[in-house]
Amino acid sequence: MSFATSEAPNQIEAAVKEAESTTSQITEFMEKTELLCGDIANHRADVIPLVKKLSSLTDQMNEIDRYSQYLRVISRIEDFSSDVQSALLINAADRAVDQFFELAEFVEHLQKSECKHLVKFTNETVIFWYNILKEKFSREFDEVLQAWSWPIISSTTKLAPVQNATELQEKLEPLFCNLLHLQLPDALVHLVQKFSPFLENLPGWHPVLLPIELMIKPLKKRFVYHFYGNKQTNSLDKPHWYLTQTLSWIRDHRDFLRSKIQPLLEKQGLGYVDAVVEFSRGLVVLVIEKLMNDVGELVYDDDLFSNMVNQALAFDRELRIVYNYPESQLSCLHVLSQPQPFKKWITIERKVAQEKLDALFSSPMVWQSQYKDLSDVDEMKVPECGESFITLMLTITERYKLLPSAQHRLEFLEFQLELLEDFRYRLIQMKTEVSQDPLGSTYAAILNTVNFILDVLGQWSELGFFIELRYSKGIQNNKHNSLMSTENPQDLENNPQDLENQISHPVALPNDKNTVNLDVLEEGIFDEISDLLERVKNEMITNIVFYVADDVKARSRPYRNDRWVGMPSPKEIVSPALSTSACEMMLVLRERLQRVEQLLAKPLFMLVWQRVAEVLNAFFYEQVILENSFNEGGAFQINFDITRNLFPLFGQYTQKPEAYFKDVKEACQVLTMNTGSALLLKDVLYCALHDPKSDPNVMPSDPIACLQEQGLYKLLPEQVEHLLRRRLDLS
């Protein structure tokens, strides 16, 4: 009541006064706003004409400033020209080159200017002085080179020693350095020299250094003279003529380049440039242009084209191996990577590979080993079939592994995988034909071949080259899936270069859709075909194992039906011997194992005898021991047969054959255990298995521990109890 009568009215009155004050302020501000709007309108009316006038003046000033800059550029160019001319008049060659170098750098920055006439003027100025300086220095440079007997005709011909070698070197150095400084920037080089669009589009390509280019010039004249036109040396079926000549030139001039030119490059801070490689680059350009000129005709003749590919690959291989030509540099493989030549190449490769496979499987020596008489060499017992096929695969790999395009390498890889699948299918067909004789030489040769191919593929999967291809294939698949999920899947066909860029440069941002999970690298490129071959291998091994085991089992009937309960006591046996009923069985087993060892590779034979041992272990335990009862003599005899005859038969393959017959070994231990220990063990097992609470005051024995005390680790208590029942002396 106190708040309602006293405080509330006061607060309401204060709020009303504040609202009235605010309203009056709003009214005052609106009046001021109207006044300001009028002032602004009046000011705009006065200023707009002035602004228009000033804008016109500003535009005129900017135009004049552009004219001024334009004239300053022309003046600067003229100053450079005057400096170069003055230096030439007083024979100051170094100064002339320095001024030209600054002029070229200045002009390079103007290339993006929209002033076309200015750019044209500056370019013409650069070309003018470049031609004058190049003519001056190249003439002197040629004279010095000729004094060095350049070009060298042949390194096999001994040249007369140069009398004034030191003086010539002193002349060579300044000329070489000046020519290096005359090198035009890449943005201007097209002004003075025309290159084929093919070369200009190659990634990372750049012109050869000017002095090296001048050194190649006389060789280029000879190349064009001999290998173009109607000369007899210009023959489509003889590409090795110009390829061999090119390699000969590199060989003949290598020593001179290393001893005379390389030190000059290092003095100029270009030690990273190899003179021999740079010289080779210039000659390789001649080869590339020649191949591009001829390939249009060669693709229509399989024999000529195949010969050209073989010669080009041999040339490229020798260039890289003998002369250390870097893989990153352009080569004749770039020509073979063009769409039409590449399609022709891989088509011929497929045809030739199929022909070789057909010839291989029709050869009478297809399943014979080349090293069958050399046991230390022929451990894998690989027949000619396997050796020749892997040689074919290696040859194909060597031919395409240096292709510059990852996409093309992947196409060759797919071809190899198809070839592997074809080979596997042929092996399966041959296996089916001889499957009735698992111990035949042909069957074993097929198995050895499969094992050898698997071993080689496993090694290849760990090579860096195939790991890189696996990564590239992952990027290709990822890119394809991404494009297929977009609205325009035709983008893949419209822009195939995008895919190539992703494969050639796989580094991408972590969230880029084109990145590949590195887990794919854990999968080998040959995993799929290896799994299929592994199935064939396991099936064939299983057939051999069961063939051997079944043969042994077929001759075991007398042994299984032997009177084990009527054997004489061990005390009556003077000289223990193998059971007569087991002789044929053991003899067959030994002969079969020897036959398998003779036919199969060592790793395969190990798998076979181990699996045979596994099968026979189960057979002797289940069908001989568990199916019979034994007196003391019978237990002694079967223990003797197993431990003194069966185990030694496998002992030539392992130091512990009993490790592969654990069930049989422990069963024999139970059968030959002394009667007291056997009775005690029988009681313990009975109490543990059938009457565990017979005496609550006595702690029951652990049956497992009791078995282990007797050296029994494999058999279960139930199995041991059953074996003890087989003993007549315990019944």
C-alpha cells in the first residue's frame, strides 16, 4: 500500500517528464535535419559544376601523365640503345652486354602492357641489338671453337694437340660469358627464334643456353643435310642412323665440354647446369623434330613403326645410362606419348605380346627348366614358360617406365595386368589337362611357374615404381568418381589434361576432393591377380597332398587291421623291426616324397610335406590308433613304427619331425606309459571327468596339469582317457 500510494506515483511522474523531454528533443532534431538538407542541396548545386570541371582537368592531367610515362619509357629505351652503341664504338664488350641485359629485363616487364605499339617498338629494339651483339660475339666465338677443332669429328681419331691452348682458353672465357648474358628471358626468346608448338607445350621445356646453341649449330647443319630431303641417309627404315650419330656426337664432345665449358659455367654461378646435359638437350631437340617429321608416315606401317619405337627406346636408354641424361628432361619418349603414336605403340605391344605367348606355349621346351642340371641354381625349378613370361613382363616395363605421362604408364600397367590374367587362364587350361597326374612333371612345372610368378609379383609390389603407379591409379579412380558424381560427367572428356595434372602432381590440400587416402598404398598393384594365382597354387598343392596321402592310405589296410592285441611282449623281441604290414606303405610314402621333392621348388615342397604330415598325423591317430586295442607288445610295436620309421622318414626335411605329428606322438606316449603311471592317470581323469565330487574333503586334481606332468600338451583329457581304454593291460 505504501508503494502504491507514495513511490509509484513519483516514478510515473518522472517517466512522463522524461518522455516529454525526449519528444521535444526529437522535434528539435527534425527541424535541424530539414535545415541541413536544404544546406546540402544548395551546396551540391554550387559544387557539381566545379566537380565536373575539375574531373575534366584531372582526366587531362592523367592523360598527360600517361603521355609523359610513355615518353619516359621511349627515352629510357633510347638511353639503353645509346649506351649499347657507345660501348660498341669503344669496343667495351662487357659494358655493351651489361647494358643490353638491363634493356632486356626492362622490356620483359613491358610485355603485359596494353600499349601494343610501345611493346612492338621495345621488342624491335631488343631484337635489333640482340642480333648485332650475337653476330659480333658468335663470329669471334666460332673462330675460337674452330681453333679448338670444333666440331670434333670422332673421339676415336686422335687430334693434333693445340699449340696455344692457354691463349685460346683466355679468349674463350669472355666470349662464352658474354653470350651467356645475351641469353634472352623466356618471355622474349620467341621474338628471335621460332620453336615448334610441340616443344613449347612440353612442361618444363626451355631453350638451350645461347653459347651451347652456337656450339650445336654446325652439327645441326650436318644433321639437316644428311637426314632430311632426298639424301640416301634419310630413310624411314633406318632411324638408327641419325640416333646413333647423335649419340656419337655426344660421346665425341663430352670431354671437351667437361674440361673447357663446365668450369666457365661454374664461374658464372651456373654450376647446377651440366654442360654435357645441356649439349645433349640441344641435340635431343633435333631428334624430336626429326621423329615428329617422320611419325606421320610411320604409323601406317607396323614394321617401320615398331623399328622406330625400338630404336628410340634404345637411344633413350643409352642416353640416360651412359650419359646421365636426367629423366626430367625432354626426350624422344615425348613424341611416342602423342595420341596417335601412343595408340599405335600400345596396340603393337599387345599384338607382339600375344604372339610371344602363343609361341611360348607351343614350344616343346615350355615346361623344361633351363637350369635343371644345376641344382644350386635351379632351387625354384622354374620352367622356360615362367622365365620367358617374366622376361616379357620386364621388357614391357623397361620400355614404358620412363614415359613422361602418368596416364600412359597406367595404360601400359593395365595392359600388363591383362597379360597376367591371360597367362593365368592358359595355366589353368594346361593344369586341367594334366590334373589326373599330380606327380607328373608337367603338373609340377605348372605349379612351379605359378609359385615363381607369385614370388616375382610380390617383389614388384614393393618397388617404388609400382607404388607410384598405385598412387596414380588411386588419384585417377578418385578423380573419375568425383566427376561422375557431378552434374556434368563429360568434364572428364572435355578436360583430360586436368586428370593428367592431378596424376603428375599429386600433392593437394588435405580437404581437396582429389586427394587419395594413403591407405591405398598398403594394397599392392598386383594384389588382385596374386590372389587368383594363390588360389590356383593352393588348389594344386592340395591335389598333390591328397594324392600322396591317399596313395599311402590305400596301402595301409593290412597295417590298420594288424593284430595289435596279439603282439609278442617287448621282452621277447630280440631285434625290433618295422611291421611287415607297414613296409609297402612306408616305401610308397618315401618314394612319393622323393618324387615331389625332385619336381617341386623347395618352398613348395616344404608346404607339401608339412601338409602331408598333417594329414598322416590325423590318419594314424584316428584310423589306426583309435580304431584298435593294444597289448604291451602292440603298443611297443606301433611306437617303434612311428618314432623309428615314420619320423625319420620326415627327419631328412626337418630337425624335429615329431612336431608335425603331435597327436600320434602323444598317443604313443600314452600307449607305452608304464602301467603304474597309466593307472594313476586313468583314476585322475575318471574323477575329474565323471565323478568330480566323490570325496568333498579331497581337493580334486587338475587333469591338464597331470597331463603336462607326463609330457602331454596336445591331447585333451577326454582323448587321453579314450587312449587308456585302448590298453588291454588297464582294462
